[in-house]
Amino acid sequence: MPPHESCERPVRPSGTRYTSAVSPPLLIFRDLVHGFGGLPVLRGVSGRVATGELLLVRGANGSGKSTLVRCLAGLLRPQSGEIELQVDGQLHDSEARRQRIGWVGPGLAFYESLTAEENLGFHARLRGIEPDHGLALLRDLGVPAHRAAGALSSGMLQRLRWSFALQHRPPVLLLDEPFQNLDAAGEEAVQALLSAHLERGSLAVVASPIQLGLSTDRVLDLTDISAHSAAGERASGEATSDGTGS
Amino acid sequence: MIWLRQALAVLAKDWRTELRTRHALHTIALFAVTTLVTVSLALGPAGVSSAERTTTLPVILWIILLFAAAAGLPRSFVAEEEGHTADALRLSALPSAIFAGKAAFSIGLLWGLELLLTPLFLAMMDLPVGAPAALVLILLLGALGLAVASVLVAAMVAQARSRGALFPVLAFPLLLPLLMMAVELTRGAVVGGLDLNVLQQLVLYDASLTVGGLMLFPVIWNP
């Protein structure tokens, strides 16, 4: 086992055990490379997340966690490497992938002059879904639906991001710093939503510089990959699992 | 149907946010009115001889429309990028539908501007129009091309750092043929005629720009 690999017990927050051995893989990424202005950020990152699994991407600031999540979301095109998303046995290209993911990230913003409800309603119309689920999420997360997005506190804005990510019940959740600015109640509420999402058979990728209070199936440590690359070794990081996958 | 629904949703959203913030409305209206008043005070009905009136005034009308559009329309995509709302839009909608919705918003904005500005301009400059229906048609088609070109260039400019300088540089070669045709047709409408060849060229220009924009926009918009 390479030094950047680690193992964590595959126990859901709810206590349900994951059965990766019988679930087909959903999200696969191979040898992803990306950089900015000649500065390499991702150096051959690979991984595989199957139905119902949670991949934790961790690493120091600047190790490429957000870049990886944006690449997986289709919001950045990696300079090389492949990303495959299989849903219902079908492969989806980056355009189709964008429609099937739910994304929470610090860079996700809303129209400040529109209310939280109007922002979600707009995206619901774009996706061709009823706004009911989005409204229920706002209510469950305690977001003031009729307040302009520009007048929301940073914690409420993060709750709105979660509502945006989940309102179309995506098969894939990509979460970059998902608990940022949330208070204890907010963190508990979104963790419950994440558990429900995984229990439905969807998958999630969570990027965070710190160890979260989540049970994860796989861990990808980008700091270790960066260290290996810097040392001139083969720059290939693999998401590792508890032994049921990978 | 998905495409149309998304385009209409973007159009409705743009109008809703615009009516609340009024950034583009204020910029375009203030620029148009200020320029119109300046031109009318400087030239006025007596400032231009009747012989030169049909030659000069259509050019001034289109210059006012061009600069009013250039002052307000580039915001459509810059605001999405600067406000960091573009990524959510990328995740939720097809690129060509976003382009269509934003182009429809800009067309509506320019048509509204023309509705207010043109009668004022004709009255203040004392310019009689021989073929009013033809003038309306030219204004509609000209604004369509102007709006679609502006939205396309705005989408390109929004991805760049030196946004302010880039818009006129990119827009000028794209808009020059449109303005030449629009001015020539407006001159004809003022004297009561309509050059059908030039009108066909304008329609073809608008159609090419719209189809080209729909095809090119995903390349600009997608990462």
C-alpha cells in the first residue's frame, strides 16, 4: 500500500454498512492533470467512487482539492486525464455530467436581488423539475425563503447551496468545504441530508482540508500525491478504500 | 421543449433581476437621453440643412443606438461571472439556451430603447419619415443584430481580464457591416424607399449571426 493510502471503516452515519462489492462503479477518474499559469496543481490523480460510497478528498491548502472537484463537476476541463460518469449503466460526457451532479462549493453564488426561493425556483425551471423539493429543503434547513440571497448570512448561504445541490436529487454530490460557516445545528442537518443521499444509492465526493466527522468509504490524500510528485516519483494518486473497493 | 423552457427561464430571470437592480436600464437610458439632448442642442432642426438631413441624421441615430447598447449590454455575462452565478447556470442549463435567453433579453431591451428614443429623435431633429413601416422594420432587424452580436462578444469578454478594453475591439468588426446596412436602409426609409437587396443582406446577417452565435456560444461558455 503506497504511503498516501489510508483505510477507514465503511460505516454510514446512520450505521448502515455499505455493500460496494455488489454495486457498479459510478464515477471514475484517471490520471487527472491540471494547473494554473504553468503551476501544476493536479498531477495524475485517479480514483473511483461507486454507488452509495463517499470519497473524502483531503489535503493541505493549495493541494488541488477544489480543482479536482471542479474538474469532476465539469466546471474545469483537466489538461489531461479522463472522467467517466456512469448512471443507470450509461456513460455521460461532461455536458451531461453537469446536469447530473449536485455541487456545493465556496464559488457557488446566487442572484443577490432574488430571494432564496426565487433562486431555487429559477434553477428548478431550468432543470424542468417542480420547485416543491427545493422549498422543502429550504424549510428543513431553516433558510428564510423570502429573503434576498444578498441579505443572507454566510451560514444561511451555505444552507442555500445545499438546497441548490440537492433539489434535483442528483446521483452524484460533489462537496467542496461543505460544512463551511455552518453552526452545529446546520452541520447536523446537512449531514443527515448527506446520509439520506447515500442511502438512496447515490455517491458523494467531499473535499476538505480537515478530518470531518463522517464515515468514509475511500480517502484520497492530495498532499501525499503532491509530495510524491515533488520527489520525482510517479505522480499518480489512487483513491483507496477499506478493502471492499479499488 | 427543454431548450425553449430553459431559454424562457433565463429571459424571465434576466428581466426580473434587471427590474430590481436596473443597471442596464439606467445605463442605456441615461446614455441615450444625454446623447440625444446633446445632439439636438448642437445640431437641432436648424443645425443641419434639409439637403444633408437625410444623409446625416440616420447615422447619428444609429451611433446613439450603438453606444447605448455598448454601454449596457456587455453586463449580461460580466455580471454572471463577477457575481459567481455563472457556474450554477452552467450546471443547470444548456449553453445554447442560455445564449438564446440572454439574446432575447437584450433584443427586448434594445427594442424598448428604440421605442422611446426614435420618436423623440425624429421630433427633436424635425425629421419626417417617408416610409414609417419600413423604418420600424429596419429598427427591429438592426436591434436584433446589434443585440445578438453584443451578447456574443459579451460572453467572450466576460472570460477575459481586460474586459473594458476588449468589448469595442471585438465588437467593432462584427458590428460594422450591420451599421452600414442599417444606416443605408434608414436613409431609404426617411425618403420613402426601401432597398430590398440591402434588406435581404440585413436579414441574412442577422440569421447568420444568430445561428453562428448558437453554435459558437457553447465553445465560449463551456470550460
